[in-house]
Amino acid sequence: MDLGLNGVRVLVTGASKGLGKACARTFVEEGALVFICARNAAETQRTAEEVGASGWAAIDVSKGESVGKLVADAINHLGGLDVLIANAGGPPTGPFETAGDEDWDVANQLTLMSAVRLIRESIPALKVSGRGRILNLTGYGVKEPMTDLCVSDAVRAAVTVMAKTIATDLAPYGITVNNVAPGPILTDRFKEVHAARAEHAGISVEEQFARFTRTIPVNRLGDPEEVAALCAFLASRHSGYITGQSIVIDGGINRSI
């Protein structure tokens, strides 16, 4: 299937590694022009060179004053914008009782407000595009919350509701808005969460991985490239009738309807 992404202009945030990097690589392979950002300059430059991105910037999207400049630089570099992939690192891990105000504040800025600002700054260019796509990378906990990811799941749920709301407002401009909610995908974030779970359970990380994998119907962890492939389809010319949705990609582990 030809996704029709050749020459499409894409901004991917949180792209120095993990899901963001996989998305950047996949879009470049499909012929898109990709601008990436992440906090660490050396890692971001290295990733840009590795995947063949058209441009990059070292930006912390949790800092409000940085987002406007990032989007402006990406639009200027790419000559416009057709696709925004809003992605950021995960908020602090832990149950509700151990989460202080600072944890909630960090999560709000990193996960919710970064998406709010990125979308707000990108909308004018996406309207001009006429085939705009907004994709928020969230998590399957928005469908089935987990006790040790209370902060993360709650704030990602806010992103989900926002996206559902603005999907209606932006549809007349040919812009679709969707959330991609990954489950157990083998990323640094997944390793971090399960290292904490292993410590809490008093077992090795290897045993924790093995036990968890046995609970996944497809009996394996997901690959970041599988998430990237879904994002590429949702950004393609074939997906114009899909909007306001939260699509879980998790090997069947989520039991919600």
C-alpha cells in the first residue's frame, strides 16, 4: 500500500530514542520530510543523522516558552507542516500515595501542556496544509489504569479528552486528531517501569519481564516500529475518515472495550 507520505512535512517530538525515534525513522523511509526534537542535543543530533531527518532541535517541550520557537523553526525548515506527532517522556512512576505535588506538576507540564502547546502552535500551518494530522502518543493506561502509573495515566487521560474535543473543531479543515496508546512496547520507559516493579516484588528484572510477557495474549513484547507503522497509517492519505479515536496497540493485554 502506498501511504502517500512522500514529501509530507512532519514534526516529531521526544524523538531521540524510543517511540519518537521509531516514528521519525519510519516516516523518513516513507519519503517524508521530518524535523525532530528532544532535550539532549547530542542524542538528538545523532538520531537525526542516523534516521535521515531533515532537521532537528534540542528543546524541552515541558518548558512553555520553548514550544512556540520549536514549531516555528520546524515550519520554517520544512516549508510548512502536515503532521504533528506529540510525544514526550513518561511522568514519574509510583502509586498515588507516594506522588507529591511536584510529581503532578511535572507530569502536567511534560505530558498535557506540551501537547496543548504543540497543537495550538501547529494548528495554523495544519489548516493551510489541508490534510493535517495530529497524533498524540499516550498509553494504554488511559483505557485500563494501573496503580503504579496513577499520575501518568491521569494526565494522559486529559490529553485523550482534549484530542476528542478538538477533533470535532478541526475536522472541517481536513485535520484529523487521534491518540495512539501503546501497551507493553520494549522501550527505555518500559524497562524503567518494570525495573521498579521487579524491585518492589523482590525479583530480578529478567523474571519480571518473563512473568509479564506471559500475560500478553500474543506472548511477546511489542516493537517500537510496530507503533511507528500505525502512526504512519494514521498520517497517510488513507486515514482521512479516522478522527477523535484512541487506538490501543498492546498485543491484546488490555481488556477494556
